[in-house]
Amino acid sequence: MNEPMSYVARNSCGCVSGLCVDSPEHRRETARFVAEAVRRGQTIERCTTEDVRSGRVHLRPCEEGPCVRAAQRRPSKQEALL
Ligand SMILES: [Zn+2]
């Protein structure tokens, strides 16, 4: 069985403010998440969903700045899964 993978969006400041589970049935939403992150100037990193659950990849936006506004948007269905 394949381990579920996720994409995280890292800001230029180094924090991670976005997450999207890469599931085949949500390919379109995943592509949109990646495209939007790139447009915001974020770096996309692929990791296992377990990396996120275990805290190896921290979902922690800065206190202020563009990364917080990005994190405050309504999470998609996929992001709510975690
Ligand atoms: Zn930040």
C-alpha cells in the first residue's frame, strides 16, 4: 500500500502555512493548491502525510505577514482531513 503523500507550501521566511493531501481523487484541487502556492511565491515540498501528523513538518505560520493571511483562508476539504 502506498503511503499517502502531501504537499506543503513553505513561505520565503521558512514557515509552512499550507498543506494539501495528494490523493488521486482530488487531483484537480491538489493542482490548484500547488498553482496558487507558486503564484504566492511559496515553495512546494512533497512529504508523507505521516511527516505532517508526526510533526516532522511543522505547520506553523509566522505571527504576521502574508503567510498568516494565506493560512487564515478557509481550509479545503482535503486540508480538513488532517
Ligand atoms: Zn512566515
